[in-house]
Amino acid sequence: MKTTVLRNLSLGYLLLPNIIFSISWFRMPISLCLVVGLAFMYVVSYQREKTLRTDLATRHMVEIAFISLAIIAFSGIGGFCFQAFDFWAHNSKYYTLYNQSWPVMFKENGRYACHYFGFFLVPALISKGLGEPSGIALYLWASAGLFIGISWIFIFTQRSYLSLVFFLSLGGVGHVAKVLFLRAIGLNYHVPPFFTEIWPVLYQTQWAPNQLIPIIIVSCILFHDYAYAKKPEKSFLAVISIFIWGIFPSIVFVIIFGMLIVLRYYKEPEYFLKPRPMLDLFLPGLLFIPTFFFFLQGKSSVVSGFIWQFNPLNEIAFHYFFGVVIDLAVLYGIVLILKLHKSQYANVIHGLFLLLIAISLFRMGKWNDWFLRGSTPVLTLLSLFVLHRFAEWVKEHPGWYKMRIAYPIVIFLVVGLVVPISHIKRALTENVVTHSLFPDKVKFTPYPYNQYEDFYQLGKAVYSQQEANQFLGQKGSFYERYLAR
């Protein structure tokens, strides 16, 4: 598969839910303009000229497909293996989209649902056609997205499986160090007041695959357009399209995109007076306006503030040190080993580090979803710069694993795999196969799709009224009065 095909597939995967959303959530004249505009921008952005020499052979594509199918199965999507607690909400949102007309309106209070539905829209539409919520449709849709993301990473790292493992495991060193430290002093690990931890990609598939998959794809498009095509403005369509997939990552991606534009064009601002760059920025921004008003209708009492404004401060500082400071030190240590701080991308890498620190200092949401999800785009893009250089460094040093300077990299890689592998081990022991073979020994029941009428009802029953209210649109909002279908 050529990189031109991969980039076109990536944009198509991101835009398809946007087209469904545009048709189903807005009034006909607006829907028509949005669909025509998105289709036009896709055609304009359709890539024909190669910017990378590396292609994927059929053998590599089969191997990546198998890896993607396995990771998605282990994540819990489709109900084949152990599911983390967040699948209560994932499955209920999927069922709500299947069971109700679009746009979704909660029957209990007559309020529009204000949420990022992107990941579920295509399989939900398939489920409506089938007449039942299809776990297989959700599973295959997620696997296709992860296949696209891993294919990009495989290309960027010169077809290195070691680099792919590194990408999946980068992060989480501080969490392991914290658990070991607590055990050393005779204490057990307990859940912090809210999370300030950098989690590796493989671990995040257990909690938020609906946001992680588009984050990987958009990060790869950004990296490709900045590092290879040298035209980051071409990524703006992808950046705008991710908003209906996840709101916090989208906000961070806009900041990253702005940073890349400034670093690339600060010496030639007149470039944006040309027709094509203006088109790449202006039309996607214009097409996003209705979606902006859709999200603007959400008004919830989300917990928010700088992390030092919450108590107990000592405990928060303890978790922050292990969850953020240690992992940042590890990541920057790898940057120094690979001499990326002296590379042509030094300004970008330092900018990403500063952004990650800034994000970590602010809390939003009961469990701090702002950092858990907002840090992922930064970490993913940073990982691409690191692994791109790592693949080159390995070729420059054939016996690299024997070098003392490489020991820290190997240690970080192994430690980063500890938590994800523990979850994979649980997925391998608690699944539909082991349950059917050993029903007395293995108890496995995936979270139901339809136990609650909609995910507002589930939010009240399983989480809290405050968390359920986050999904409510304001009564009489601009979206409801002028835009809603």
C-alpha cells in the first residue's frame, strides 16, 4: 500500500462520521452545505504525489491487520474480552445511537444530547440497518482505524516492529515506580483524588479507544505533513474533523497545529495570502462553525481549576511527581540520548514538552479527563518524532543494544509494558472462549448495551447526577433554535 493511499484512507476514515453527523444533526440547508463542503475539501486534499519512499507490502498489511484485530479484541470492544469500567458508558452511548432517532434527545427532560459521537456513528448506522446493536460492526470499525494508525507508524519507523512496541509502551514508568515505592514502604496503591498520570498507548486502549484511535491517525497526518510534505496547513481538515470524536484532544490538536504553523512559516507569513493555503485553512474552519455551536450548547458543572487549588494538596503533589514529572524526565532523557534536542525538530519537541506541562497543571472533570485525553495528542506526536529518530539511530548503530547508553531505553521500554501486559493477561484469561470452556472457573459477562434507555439514565445510575448532566444541551440554545434537525 502506498503512502498516498494511506493518507487518503486516513482522511476518509475521519470524515465519514462527520458526513453522517452533518446529515443527521443539522437542518437540511445546513446539512447540504456541510456535506458538499466536506466532500469538496476531501477531493482537494486527495493526495496523488508521494512524499515517502516507503510502501507497505501485502505481508506487512496482513501482519498489521492481525495486530490491530488482536489489540482491539483485548481492549474490550465488541465484548470478546475483559472490559474496563468505562465500557458501561461506551456501550450505552452505542445503544442510545442505535435505539433513538438522530439528533439524540433524552426523553426524561427533552434536552438534546451534547456529546462527541464520532467513533460510534458508522457502526450505529450499520446496527440500525441490521435491526440490533452489532458488536462485530463496532469491533471491525475500531480495528480498521487502528490498522490505519499502526500502518503510519510502521512506515515512519522504517518497518520496525521494535519501534512499534516502543510506541505502544512509551509512558507509564512513573506509575510503576509509584506502585513499587508504596509497596517498599508497606502501603498499597490506591486510586488518587484525580488522575495526573501519563499512560502508554497500549494501556489507553482499555479505557478510551473511541478517542485514542482518531488521535493516532490525526497525529500521523500532522507528522507526515510537517516532517515530510513541509506543509502543515494541509492537516487542518483532519484537525477539524476530530472534534466530533473527542473534544479535549481536539482543543489540544488546534494548539499543536497553531504551533506547527508558526514554527514553519514565521519567516514567511505572506505565504498565507496565496489561494491554496487560504483554502486549506478558511473552508475547514467555516465548515466547523455549526459543530462549534452544537458543542457550545453543553453547559455542565464540571469540576475545574489548577491542580494546586484542590485538596489534599500533599497527596496530589505525590501523585503528580510520579505520574508526570518522572515520565517527563524519562521522555526527555530519551530525547537527549537520541540527540533530538539538536535536530531540526528541536523547537517542535521543546514546544510539545512545554504544552504537556501546561496541560498537566489544570484539572477538568471529576477524574481529570482534560489531562488523560488532552495529553494523548501531545504524547503521540512526541512519540512519532522520537521513534522516527530511534529507527534511524538503530540503523546507525547495528549493535546498539550492547551500548551502555542504550540500557535506559531498553529499561523504559520494558517498564512501560508492565501495566499494559497485565491487562492483556487479564483479557486472555477473562473472555468469551475461556468462559465457554471453563464456566465454573471463569466468570465473564461484558457490560450490557441496553440495560438503560439512554446514556443519561446510565450516567445517573452508575456514575452520578453531576456526571450525567455533562451530556445535557442547554434549553433554548442557538443550536436548538436555529441548527437542530
